[in-house]
Amino acid sequence: MMKIWIPKNREDLKNHLNDPLFKNAYFLMLSSVTSAGSGFFFWLLLK
């Protein structure tokens, strides 16, 4: 069973986001969501 990490306080979250691996992973996810959303609205407006 996989454990899901949940921050207990702001300090834990701050330390988590200071790790370059996690920071880059979140930027990649945000980029994918932004790209998909932009494409969706582009085709919605085009039709």
C-alpha cells in the first residue's frame, strides 16, 4: 500500500517545496494542466 504524504504544518510544506525534485515535478504538472486547459479553450472558441 502506498503512503500519501500530507504536511503537518507550514514548515513541513516549506521544506517539501524546497526540494528541487518535488518543485520541478509540480511545475511540470502545472505546465501540463495549463497546456491542456489552453488547448481546450482554444478549440472551444474555434468551433
